[in-house]
Amino acid sequence: MISARMRKGLVRATLALALAAAPLSAQDGPARSTERQSPLEWLTREVATQPRPRPTVEQDRLRSYFGAVEEQPLPGLTTDALGLLPSRITGLPVTLWGDAPAGIIATLLRNIKNTGVPASRHLFNRILLAEARPPQGPPGLVLGVRIERLLDTGALDAAEAMLNRAEQPDLQVTELAFDIGVLTGRDDRVCSTLLNQTELAPNVESQIWCAARLGRWHEAAFLYRIATALEEIDPIRADHLAWFLDPEMFETGFELDVPEALTPLDFALREAIGQPRPPGTLPLAYLDGDLSGNRTLRARIEAAEALVQRGDLPPPVLFATYRRARPAASGGLWGRSGAVQDLDDALRIGSVEEIIAAVEAVDEAFAPLGLRQAAAREFAVQLADLPADAPNPTLAAWFLLDNKPGQARDWMRDEELTLIEALSIAILEQRRIPPPAIAPRTDRERRALAAYSAFAAPEPPGADLSDPRQLVADEQVGEAILRALRVLDAGTEIEFGDLHAVLAALAPIQPEIARRIAIETLWLTAPL
């Protein structure tokens, strides 16, 4: 009996003979190195590298939300001094990382779950995009993690823009660029690179995909046959590639097994061959394509909601999706779409009573999902001139969430404000108020007092050197923000002492975002 090892040896020998007899068109070109090469490396090495112009990165959403973008070209990922947002936009110093080691910064970046209120997620996105001098340690480490985390937040355009500043491709650049390219459909450049420089290819599957994407189908099929003969591809992924290369091999409606760890390439292959999506929550990076293209309206709304809830997608993108067509059904996301369109209609032709009723309907549908702040930002300007003839807690909350304390006060009761209302207005107006005569009785009141005191009378940091307040004092601004964001992952259920500590740390360096975090913690999902 021939062993598996012997069979593999025979396959390699057969391949070697086949390659020796390959057509001249496949062998012409510059002299090759005498260094031993695998058949896959030999086959995918191009005769010459043809430079390709860089594609223009689509950054409309990024520019509208963050402002102007500045570029800083770099060789490979050899430095971390790369960012899309300069200091004058972020308010963060170029000495963001101080003397913190790159390994610590990379670990802190990876440990953030990004499950906090919208303002804390926005701060995380800001620090990922900030221009800063490199930390001490291995070149490129922190930048690579920043780009990975941008993918985690669904910010593919921003991640692509960061990578496009790298002049010289290396393995890390190419692997990240490949993942982004297969998800956005903008993979021509990276595919040309990894087919021309096979040492940069993450794996043979990426080479097969790229050969097919560039129209080199015979090469893709040949690579596939060799790789499967050498057992270099996982069997489940091999089935997906086989279907991608030759759809007639499988019956219509046949469902392939889902890879255990769904990579960007796995997802792109399944989308390309029409396989159903796996159950459960998909990574945000996989939803970017649902915002455009030929996806159904339901898929577009689901993607936009997820990217606003768990990422940092600007709310106007979500509301534009709600308005694309009249709801196809009732309840769920169709109910939210209908509520938005009803409020649009009321603002256009309705009475004050009809407008208020429509506002309350939107809030009832959106608040449980953590989307109250998104609704407030979308409609606050249009509601600004609405006459406040009677108190309305929903409108008061919306104006607080849109940083309009004066208009919020108009919709509160004429008599004495509640403790939470008074403290919220004081936070936004940056003024001191007398201490409450009665001690806080609820957790929400305790959070309100903790948040207010972080701005008005912050407690000094303790002896813990990892306390964000102490890190700010030591000019370790970036590390302080990352540690604060990890604490803020608790969202609206954050502990009172933790809320005080992180807001006291953030207030001197990011005061506007710190106030937004405080208000959203108190009002994002609270019953009104």
C-alpha cells in the first residue's frame, strides 16, 4: 500500500514534470533564481510587474462626519505616525502615546469591546484615526492593530484609506488590504500585488481568488487543482472555491457547510456563489456592502442599524435608508421605518399635537435599541422651532442628547426640575449648581451626580498608576483614553465610581465628548 507521504511525493514529482513541459508563454521572462521554489510560488510569479494606478478611495461618509482628511505617505507599515485626522480636528496631541510601549498600546486597543454609548464609540473611532507619533516598540505594531480595529467597527473606507498611505507593500499590508478588498470589491490593486509578489500572499486561496478576479480563470483553476492535490486548502473552503470557479459542479440550492472561522474571503465566496448567510450576528465589516449595491431594503436597514448601534456610522445614513421606500410590512424594522416617515410627514403638514405624537412613536421604537441619540441628532434641528406649550419628557431628552440644554429646559416642567434634569443641564452648560438637598435614591440619580461631580469637583487620582486620571497627569493621554474606553464598555450600566473616574480623566482632554458620554449614559435608553 502506498502511504500518504508517498502519494504526496508522487504528486509533487508529477507536477514537476508537468511544469517542465509548460508552454513557453508561461516560462518566458527574466532569469529566475536558482533557489528552490514550490510549484505554487513558481506558477504565480509574473513575468514583470506592471504598475497600476491607485484607485480613488470613496470617503464621502468619512469626510462628512469627521471633516477634512490629511494624508501622510509611509513605506509599508514601518511607522505608526500615520493617521487620517490631524490634531486640530481630533483635539488629540501628536504625542498621543507618550512613552508607553507599543505592546501595551496594542493590547489595550485589542481589549476594548466598543460596547459603550455612541459617544464612547465615536471617541474610539477618533483615536483609531488620529495622527500621532509612534510609540516605543516594534515598528508598525500599533498601526496594524488600529487598522484591524477599524475593520471591527465596520469602518472599511477608513481602514482602506489608512492602508493606501503605505507606499511599499509588505506581508502585513497585503493581508489587511486583501481582507478589505474582498469585502469592498475594490481588490484589483492588492490582487495585482500578491500575484506579482507571491511572497506577500496570505495563502494560496487568496491567489486563486485574485487570479479569478483579474480574469485569469485558467490560472485560477490550475492553482486550485495543484493546491487541492497537495492538500493545502481546507476541504470546506475548497468546496467554496470550486463552486466559485465552476458553478455547474453543484446543484442549484445545494448548501455548503459554513467554515468554522468565517474569514473575509469565506464570506465573500459565499456571497458570490449565493450561499445563505450563517445564523447569528455577523462582524460589522461584513455588513458594509449591504449599504449599497443590489441588497434588499430589509438588508440595507438591518446593516445600517447594526453599524449605528455597534459601530460609528453617521445617523444620517441610517435615516436615509429608512426613507428609501414605504414599509413593506409592519413591526420590527418596518415599524421603525414607518415611524420615521410618519414623523417626516407630521413635520411637513401636521399640527403640533401630531408632531409630538410622532416624536413619541419614534422614541418608543428606537430607545430600546439604543437609537434614541440617533433620532435626536436627526430631528432636533427640525423640532427646534416647535412651540413648547406643555412639558414633554421625550422632547426634553432629545434636545439634551443633541446638546441643546436651553431648548431641553423649555420642554421640562415649570416647577422645580428633577435631580437628573438639573444635573444634566448643568453638565451641558458647564456651570455649578448647589449640592442636592436630598441624597440620590436611584442608580440613575447616583450616576447623574457622579457624572456632574466629575466636571465640577473631580476627585484626585489614587495611587493606581493605571488610573486614567493619573495617566492624564503623566501626559500619557492615549493610554488614559484607551483605559477609560475599556471601562466605558459597560455602557449605561456603568458603576458610579467608574463613571466619575473616566469622565474626570476625559474632561480635560476631550471635554465635548466627555459631556456627551455623560448625557448619553443618563438618557440613551432610560424610560421617560
